[in-house]
Amino acid sequence: MTEMLSGGDMLIRSLQDEGVEYIFGYPGGSALHIYDAIFRQQKIEHILVRHEQAATHMADGYARSTGQPGVVLVTSGPGATNAITGIATAYMDSIPMVVIAGQVPRDLIGTDAFQETDMVGISRPVVKHSFMVRDASEIPGIVKKAFHIATTGRPGPVVIDVPKDTTDPAETFEYDYSKPINLRSYRPAYEGDMGQIKAAVAAILAAKRPVFYVGGGVIQGNAKEPLRALAKAVGAPVTSTLMGLGAFPGTDELSLGMLGMHGTYEANMAMDETDLVIALGARFDDRVTNNPSKFSPKAKIIHMDVDPASIDKIIDSHIALVGDASWVIEAIWAEYQSQVKQRPAAQSDKQSEHLSEWWQQVNGWRKEHGLNHGLKPEAGKAILPQLAVQTLYRVTKGEAFVSSDVGQHQMFAAQYYHFDEPRRWINSGGLGTMGFGLPAAMGVQMGSPEAVVACVTGEGSFMMNMQELSTCLQYGLPIKIINLNNQALGMVKQWQDMQYGGRHSQSTYSDSLPDFKTLVEAFGHVGIKVSDATQLDDAMELAFSEENKNRLVFVDVWVDPHEHVYPMAIKGGAMRDMILSKTQTSGGAS
Amino acid sequence: MRAILAVLLENEAGALSRVVGLFAQRNYNIETLTVAPTEDTTLSRLTLTTTGDADRIAQIIKQLDKLVEVVSVINLCAADHVERELLLVKVRAVGEARQEIKRSADVFRGQIVDVTSDTYTVQLVGPSNKLDAFINAIGDNGAEATILEVVRSGVSGMGRGNRVLAV
């Protein structure tokens, strides 16, 4: 016998049938039938946020860390518009998310009704797809399509706009979630082209200075194992985008760390000198390439991406591989093994010889200009933000999930916390959303209750969503917030220092900052303030100590406000063109 | 380079706005756009003309193809094709110009579909450049043949021979 359910109940049942654990949301008029349906069930836990933007970031953090789609529920009008920043954040980083928005009843749509906004229209440029429910009977099919679209191919957020009257408890419909869906117009590529894969392997074997350039697609595509196997087999250096950190172990000897605008000297030099770029799940973002016309001038380009539109968008590829990251990289690895076996032994020796010359060069760059890893706290001196991240890394043994906001602290975290596993580094790379860090960390903690979750933030970003401290108390989320407090919008200030003659237009507010320790205590959490470098270790140890295991701890680290993030790409230059410190440049600019 | 993109689109509310929004969002231009349901009422066919170098056209096609509601998309200009556009032009036709306009319409195989004592409305079907030429021709007839109003349907087209755009 088929079950008869109301639209609201069908919506929630469909989410249950999708295996949804959490809904991150905030109620309001148009969503109340749906909220009543939530009240009638136990399977899914609803997390009540304090602002809808945070709901989307929480769902996003949950999705990034677990690989499962995040689910958001908001009401119409302001509820929906508040969610937009989070939807755009997920869209730019290809994060699977389903956002359900209440809408005014169908007969009021278009009348400028109370809390009406055209959510499908307003979200259109920042979603992978969207649906409006025209009839309650469509709800299960729409939910099924939404999850399928959000999680397959290049993942992304999908919006479902639900007019209130389609969730009316008085009307019931036959519920059957097993019905297959048909999407003739949506068939993402899965398997790569074998001809191209063979060509890619031949190019890898012929290369004398190959480099792997790895992006978030490897993480989203769950291709960690095949990537590691392939990189080890080839023995070439691996550099990662901001989004790809952790796809390949950051502490591995093959790893050159991050490339791009604030990438390591060795990674950017290797990209400039290489004769073969093996781009896997990366999209040649402008924060990576610097000037595309000067990008890797001596190199052939192999480009693998699940999204055909990423291929040849910024940089023309010589060999293009479209397909699922895991499938394609595994196929490259298998083909590599078989081609290596067919080669005469003498040739294999020659191959490793070529790479050893390349490694000599790469290691030279490493030695010459690595990051400042040997920092030690010095009494009487301001805490360097890099030291704070290093201390966090040491105290958490490099095993924490780390979310970040956007700015200098984000770059310091990316440079100095070495991620050995995918899905541990949670940051808004594409959109660069300040206010992302705390709610994202909350989503991570929800998805992994036993894990150590740190949020590296700055006081500017933190104040954009700090209302969520209240949510953290409600759900007992023991996040550790490391606030690199430089009493300014640090990255803005850095650019103003470097490009605007030190005129700090609207980037400082040191005379009006709250006392963060008291602030977080008022929210019921633990606050620690540290401004003396010699006390940094103790403060960090205390934050992660057994006694604070179940508490949210906010460590307000007063850092040197004059510190800049280096290396930094020189605008319009090649990847070799970097500013290395306040007094030192490299490449063409030197 | 000019491209004529033929797009099969799910005939659903909002699908067209995604196509148009894509062009605005990514700074592509649309010169003409025409859309109507096909013999299969679940599908609309959209024909769109745009310009750009080969890389840009390739990127536009990929971005269109990425839209979930786009079933398939081809560039008609990539091979032999037929393209047609419909023009209605209302012209002030008095004195000597009246005969001249009639003659021009005949030369271009246009039809006069509406007549008043001082206007003609001419209908013309053909490739866009033929329509342009006709407008230029009657515009050259002097002040008496003033063009009062022009409406063009935008380009429709299909591939020649066995080249078929279908699901």
C-alpha cells in the first residue's frame, strides 16, 4: 500500500530516504509547514543557527569534511537572501549542497507579498541548478533530482524553492521515493578517453621536469589513493592549490606545498621551469597562474577535470582528460605501470636520471627560499602569526580539521599547517568569504563529533559570524578558535602597504575591538588571551587540553600587526616573479 | 567570428532565463535569439547568434552544455547549414518611392503584406545579410522612402543534409 503524505512530510521523508543526518536552518513563515513536519520525526536532527548565512557555511563545512551533501532549510525573503553568500561560496568551490527555501503560496507569487523574493532568480548565477515546486506531487522527484545533480559530475549547490501551500498538511499525496528519475539533459562524464590517457602517460614518460599540479577536484572526486600511487610511481614533485591541500600529503618528500599567489618559492619556480604540467582537478585560477600568457612557458599541459568547461578556459591544454578524478587518475596509473614495463631497462634508468637532475634543481629552490619553519618564540617580541600556526600544528600533531576565514591568517594556515589527508583543510578558496570559518568548523564538528576541529581566523572575519557562538553552546560544539588578532584587516592593510603607499584606508579599528575573552565568556565558552610569545605554547596547550576537551575555546592571539604574507606573486608577472620578503624579490623583477 | 548556436532545451519554466543569464553573467553577447517549442512539446529549440574568436565560441558552447536543462547544443556555422530570418519593414511609400519600393521588394523576393495610401509593409525571408541588404537598398531611395519600423525574428537554422540536432 502506498503511503499518503502531505507535501511537507514528503519533503522531510525524501531527505530521510537520501540518508540526510542534519538540516542546518532557521524557521520563518513560509517554511512553517516544513518545520512542523520536522517536529513529527526523529531521524534527522535540525540545527538551529543564528543567521542563515551560517546555516549554508555549516552545511558546506559538513559537506567538505564528510563528502556528503550538506542540507539547508530557510524561509522565504530575507531567509533566502541571507543564504546566498553561502550558496555562492559552495558554488565557487564545487561543494555538494541542497538548499530548501520556503516561498510564499503559489497564488501570491509575483504580487510582492510579505517576505517574497524570487529565490530561483536571485540564486541562478550561483547554483548548479534550481527547482521550483509547481505541484506538491513533484516534491519527491525534485528532491531526488536535486541530490543527484548536487553530488555527481562537478558537484555544486542546488536550490529547491517550495511555495508554502505545496507543503500544506491538509492535502496528502502518494509517496514513493523508489521511482527512478530521468534526466536526459544531464549526463556528466565519468570515464576518461583511453587514447588521451595513453598520450598523457607517454608525455609523462618523456618529460624531464614534470610537476603535478593538484586541485580540489582530486578531493571532491575522492581520488586520494590513485593520486598518491601515481605520484609515487612517477616520482615527480607535487604542488597543490589552496583547494587541493591534503589531496597529497603535505609532509611527503615529493610535496612542494601550495603554489600561486602566496605559494612557496619552490612550487612557483617549479611551475615556471617545468616541461610538463600534470593538472589534476585544478582549474588554472587567476590566483594560481598569475599572468596566463607567461604561465609555464616551457611546458606541455595535461589537464584533467570533470568539467569540460574548465578545459582550455584559461590555459590551453595539449592533452585534455575529462572524467571522474578517481577513475581517470587510476587509469593513468595503470597505463603508466604497463608502459613502464614495456620499456627496456636501460631507458627506465635514464628516466630516473632525468628526474634526479630535476630534483636537484627543485631542492636547490627549497633550500634557498623555504618558509620560515624554524621560528622560535622570542621574549619581548610580538608573536608572529606564522609561529601561531606552527604551534597549532605541533599541538594538534597535524591531525586536526582546520577551517579558516579569509585573509592573511588563511594564507599563513595554508602555508604552515601541513595537511596529510584530504578534507581536513576547510576554506573558502574561490569566493573568499569572510565569516566562513566558524560556521564551517561547526559543520565539520557535526559531521565528525570526535575529531579535533580548529578554526584559524582573524578578528575581522570572526566578527562577521560570531553570533554562532550561541549555536555552539546549544549543540555543545567544542571547536577551538585560534584568532590571529592583528587589530586590522590584515590582507587589505598588506595591499595598502605594498600598493597604496601605506595609506590604510578603512582597514583599521584597533580602538574599538571588543575584549574577545570576555565576549566568548559571555556566550558561555572559554576565552584565553595571549600576547607574549613565550606564553603561546601554554595557551595553545591549554586550549587543546583534556580539561577543555568538551568546551569551545577561543584563543585570542595578539600577533605582530606589521607582518606580511610572503611569498607574494608580482602582479602581471610569470610564476617565477615573487616578492619574497619586505626587501627581496625573485624572477624577472629582481 | 559569427556563430549560430542551435540549442535543444527542456521546455520548462525558467530554462530560458538560465540561458540568457549565462550570457549576461559571463559577458558573452547575444545578437539574435529565437525560441519556440518543437514537435516534441517537452523540448524547446533555441537559435542564438553570437560573435567571438574560436576559443570564446568553444567556451560558450561548453557553458551552455553545462546547464542542466540544455539537452544538446551545436554551432551551425561549423558545417553547411541553412539559416533564415524573417523581416517585416514598414516604409513610408508615397510618390515615386512607391514604385521603387515595390520593385526592390520584387528583386529581393519580398512580399508586400500590408498597404495603406502612404505606407507599405514588406515581408522578407532570408539569411540575415540579405535582410540587411534590403534595408540598405530601400534606405538608399531617398527621403521619401523613410523606414518607419523594422522587426526581425532573429535567425533560425538547421544543418544541411543528414546533420540533425535531436535528443
